[in-house]
Amino acid sequence: MYELSTTVNRWTTHPEIELVSRDRGGDYAAAARKGAPQATQTADRFHLFKNLTEVVELSLASLRAEIRKNAEKTSRQDVSAEARKAHNDQVKAFSIKTWRPARDPGFERARLTRRVQRYDRYQQVVTLHTQGFEQAEIAHRVGLSTRTIQKWLKAGAFPEARPRRKRRSLFDPYASYVLKRWRQGCKNGSQLYREIKEKGYTGTERQVYRFLIPLREQLPLVQAVEAPQTPVQDFSAHEALWLFVRHPDDLSETEQATLAAILSECETARMMYQLVHEFRQILHRREGEKLDDWLEGVRASHIRALQSFVRGIERDKAAVVAGLSLPQNNGLVEGKVNKLKLIKRMGYGRAGFLLLRQRVLHAL
């Protein structure tokens, strides 16, 4: 703070400074008042919107349980008795929950080879135990831990490797649709790939073929009734935030459906989205004169997370109004600072100040 104060004191010799663009930090505001009291202070628009998005994300995180439960309840109500019966008949013959893509032949051969080796080692353990060797000696001879020897002998039979848990796949959200189309008679992999790609699938066509192999082989798989899928079943506050702050026209169909589901299931989220959209318009159109009406709307909403944002604006209101009205901003400076930080981090731990200086000068 000493260097900042020293630099600020020299500003007083420059009465020609008319405007200071800064972020929301209180130290910067105090320094600007001291060093250039004649200048108008304007809060940077990027930092204003960033502050708003931070409180919106926290609020969405607190609303996650309400949004998810309401969406599941709505989804269950929308499924009629006839639809549930058809769904049950469908899943009796195949398991979506355990549906895995066919393994690569080379991977399967390697798995079987490892099993043969493991089984031989198990037979060796049993033989040595029958001959009266201690467990520690058996472990030493076969290259396993004593704990593993204890578990194998206690089991009394060859312990098969536990099946790996199914990993989440890009194909999973479209599994029900593909299975439905398959039962309708569409068994062309390319056609199914094109259809789910139009719905938002971002995986490869080869991955779709691998999932279809178990269907072609008619493997008997059974599962319990699947819970209805909802657009917000994997709701994330951070991902939902970007649905709130972007223009509706920039959202894909899937994103628009997710946003609509969030807003339809939570009154608080609906009010918050409207407020964020209004603030975004004030910022982009530089309509600072509308700030007071917006602040009143936030107070009336009683959304707790947004009240702290309002209090912060009130403490720095003159600069905020200027930032929402004047064309000046920190964009160029922030870009240069970001570029400098990137250059510094690229050389972290491998370069001193002299090389950093050369790289910065070379990048200008």
C-alpha cells in the first residue's frame, strides 16, 4: 500500500485528469479520491457484472435441491399410467442402467489373460496352504500381500474380479431414445447417430456403433424401472449461471430447454433471471438512469443473495452510475494485465526477471 500511496500522491500534480476508471476495490476508490479529487470515478462494467454473477451462482447453488425435487415431481406427474406401463414393458428386455458399449477385442483378450494368471496364482496359494506353509511365507513366495492371502483363503473359492462401475458417457442421455427407436425398427447405426446428433449428442459415430453391438447380439439384460429423466437432473449452479447471463438467442435448443425447466420449477430463480436480464440490458445499453428502478426491484424480490450486491452498489453508487452511463472502461488495461500474467506463468520456475522482461518486450 506504501508504493500505491506514493504513486497516488504524485497524481495531485496532474489536475488535467478528468476521469478514473477502476474496479470495485475500496482501496482504489480511496486512492483515486486522494490522488485525483477533481476526477470523476467510474466503476468498470466488467467487474460490475462479475460481482453480480458471483452472487447469482451462490443463490442458484442454494436453490439446487428445490429445483431438482420440483422437476422430478413434475416429471412423475406428466407420465401417465399407460406411458409407465409401456416403459416397464420396454425395460424388461434390456437394461439402460447397465448398458455398456461393447469392449474392444484386444481389451477383452487382455482381461482374460490376466484372469488366467490370477487363477493360477490362486491355485498356487491354495496348494501352499494345504502343504502347511504360513500365510506370510505364502505371500512372500507368490508376490502378494498377507492381507490378500487372508482374503483369498477366507473366501474358500476363486475370487472373481469385481465388475467395474459403469462410467458416465456422452451417450447416456440419449440411451432411452435410441432404445425406443431400435424397438420401432430403426436399426441403422448411421441413422440413429444423425438423429441423436440433432438432439445435442457430441460423441462419435463409432461410440454409437459400440453401444448397438449388445442390441444386435440380443444380450439378455434386466433392470428396475428407470426414474424419469429431467433436464435438471445433473443441475450445476456454475453451468446454470451461464444460461442466466447469456442472451437467450445465443443458447442452443438443449440449453433453452434446461433454462425453461429451471425457471418453471422455482419462483425465486424466475425472479432472479428477470433481474439479471434487466441489469444486463442496462449495462449493454449504458442506461445508468434506470439503476434506481432496478435496485427497487431487487429489494422487492427479497432474494437474499442479491441484497448484498445492492448494498455494495449503494456504497459506491456514483461510480456505478457513471460506469453504466459513460463509454470508458478498463477493457484495454485488463487485457494487457491478463497478457502479462500469462507470459509470467508460462515461465514460472524456469526464468528470472531479465528473461521475463525480454519476453514482455518481445510480445508488445
